[in-house]
Amino acid sequence: MAATDLERISNAEPEPRSLSLGGHVGFDSLPDQLVSKSVSQGFSFNILCVGETGIGKSTLMNTLFNTTFETEEASHHEECVRLRPQTYDLQESNVHLKLTIVDAVGFGDQINKDDSYRPIVDYIDAQFENYLQEELKIRRSLFDYHDTRIHVCLYFITPTGHSLKSLDLVTMKKLDSKVNIIPIIAKADTISKSELHKFKIKIMGELVSNGVQIYQFPTDDEAVAEINAVMNAHLPFAVVGSTEEVKVGNKLVRARQYPWGVVQVENENHCDFVKLREMLIRVNMEDLREQTHSRHYELYRRCKLEEMGFQDSDGDSQPFSLQETYEAKRKEFLSELQRKEEEMRQMFVNKVKETELELKEKERELHEKFEHLKRIHQEEKRKVEEKRRELEEETNAFNCRKAAMEALQSQAFHATSQQPLRKDKDKKKAGGWSSIYSVTIP
Ligand code: GTP
Ligand code: MG
């Protein structure tokens, strides 16, 4: 026998043997223990309402849970879709339900609706991520963790009677692998019976042809298989919401009153509200929670862990240990870090070199400028020197002329004082000298 066959035999788990008990032991109380533990722990259920502004989301929630949740009307001017979660503590008998209603505020109101689905997808993913982070903690407290993962998305379809809008198809397609979608036709009292029938068929046809997977009520549990199968055929539910009470016969019922008659919310001939409440709350709430965990969250978790480099087995189908994965990731991370460090160092060196070159260039330019200015300065200096020399020469010439003039004047003075008789003639001459004097001395 080959070694691998032997290994397989020794690793095989032994078949459990059936034994009968001699008397009552008590583990048949396990389901009761489970129920009482769950009841004392309480439940959480999270509903996401997606539909255009004013389609009747809040009214339907109030009608479904027979209460009035605090809600504000959304405006039609939101820049983008915004998710608004609100959590309430509800109690029925001794069962506590932590209910979160998340409204996709502003859905369908933007001119460009290309990315309308994105905030919704991001919100759903963020709740999965929070749960995953809690699971990965060393000290995790999943027992009292407030699970905010979306268990169901009620997708409100506008009762146009035509067909689904592309926005509806794109959004549902983006959400179908992340959440259980239950499509509902809102304000079903605004569409006639025959139109509604055709509209339902059209919607289902479009969902199928576009590969949109909506939530199917489970048919594997015998107790509910029949009713769920029937209800699956009624999808999408056409609902009417109202918290107003109207007297019909001698009973007060929730209804919408019109001049021509009364639409009763809980009358199955008028709309599918009762079917929705039955399926969503009374029969399949636990399945919706369970599907969220085992299908949608599991898919998110698997993709996320694979993205992080974890896998169950290596290429040869050998189990992959967490330690090995961690070590491999650590090595990968360290070498990446080293590479980045080297890259940054190189960048720094290049930058320094560049700056050095720039500085050198600036220095050269400055030097050239200095030389140029120096030359200009020397030229100016030479010119000034020239001018000074010329001026000096002019001053000397002037001084010489001045001295000559003074000498002539004194000679003339002496001559006048020695020859008084020739006064008249000399007077004429003196006049002549003074005229010379006034012309030559500036
Ligand atoms: P936002 O939160 O502002 O986006 O609105 P919403 O989707 O919560 O709608 P809301 O429940 O506030 O209802 C808007 C209007 O539609 C109100 O006047 C409701 O009375 C009316 N309405 C709600 N449900 C129905 C319905 O089933 N049929 C009809 N005809 N009108 C409805
Ligand atoms: Mg509302």
C-alpha cells in the first residue's frame, strides 16, 4: 500500500456509532437553552431603504412596525447620496429587537446618477469591515457586538407601470452580491390592478435578463417551504403604506382614504403589504440574518483575506498556515519598505544635485553681472577723470588770463598817474581799456 493511502486511512475520522440511551439524560433541552440565551441576548435587525425621495419609505417602515420612527423629510437638493442610519430599541412580548433603519437620502435626485450606488455599496462594505475587524481582534467581543451589517435592502420601485429605470437595474446589480434585496413597488394604490400585474411581470423579466439576483424566500425548511414558494411567485410586492386609521364597517383599519374609496393597507385584495410583513418579519427575519452572515459577509471576508494574501492552501493543496502567510507578508512588506526607502534616498540625492547645479549657475550669473558692473564703473570713472582734467586745464587757462589782465590793469593805472597832462587823450584810452576789460573778463 502506498504511503499516502496509509496516511489517508490514519487521518480519516472514525464513523460515529449510534447508541440508544437507557433513560432521560436532558440534552433534549438544548434548543430551549438556545432560545432562552438568544432571547436574553436580544436580536438586531438592520434594514436598508433605497428609493427615490418621497417614494414612501418612512411611511412603510412606520406601517410595518406599527409605530412612528423619527424621520425628517429629505430635500431634493442633496449633492450626493447620503446614508442615514437610525437605531431603535423595540420590544414585543419579552423579545428585544435592536432595529436599525438606514435611509439612502437623496437617492435619484442628482442630475448625474452614475455614482449613486457607490455610497450605498461603501456603507454596506464598511459594516462588513467593522465586523471583520472585530473578528480579527485578539480580544474580540462578538457576543455583545452591535452588528450593523445590513440584513435586507428594501428596494422601492416607482410605480410607473412602464419598466425599471437604468438606475434601478445598475444599483440592484451592484448590491446583489452584498445584501439580500427585496424589491417592492411603492405607492401601489396609484396603479391599476391590470397594469400592476403587467408591471410585476415586466420587472421580474428585466431583473432576470440583467442577471440581478434578488433574495428568494428559502424553500429548504419544510415548515415554511410552501408559503415561501408561493410568496416567491408574488415578487415584487406591491405595497401601500399608511398610519392613518379609517373606519371601515365598524372597525378602524390602517388605510388611505380617497374621494372614490378607501385603500386598506392590510387587505390582501388591495395590496401586498401583509405578504411583505409576513415574509420580512414573521417568517424569514432569521433567514435574512443568517444569509447575511453566511453568504454576503462570507464573500466579503474571503475576498478581503485573499486580498491581504491569506489562503487556505498553497498551489499543491497543502494547508497554508497563518504563521507562514504572516511571515511571507512581513518579508514582502519589509522588502517593499526597503525599496521605497532606496527610492526616496535616490530622489533626495538627485534633488541635492539639481539644487547644487542651480546654485552654481546662479553664482556664475552673479559673477558675470558683477564683472559687467565693474567694467561700467571703470568706464564711468575714466570719463569723470577726463572731465576733471579738462576742467583743471580750463581753470588754469582762466587763471593765466586773469593774471595777465590784472598785470595790464596795473600798468595802465601807473601810466595814468604819471601823465596828467595828456588827460583827455588818456581818458579816451582808459575808456577803451575798460571796454576791453569788460569783454575779456567773464
Ligand atoms: P424621504 O424620506 O423624504 O425621501 O421620503 P419617504 O420616501 O420617506 O416618503 P414618506 O414616507 O415621507 O412619504 C412621502 C409622501 O408619500 C407622503 O405624503 C405620504 O403620505 C405619501 N405616501 C406614503 N406611502 C404612500 C402610498 O403607499 N401611497 C400613496 N399614494 N402615497 C403614499
Ligand atoms: Mg423618509
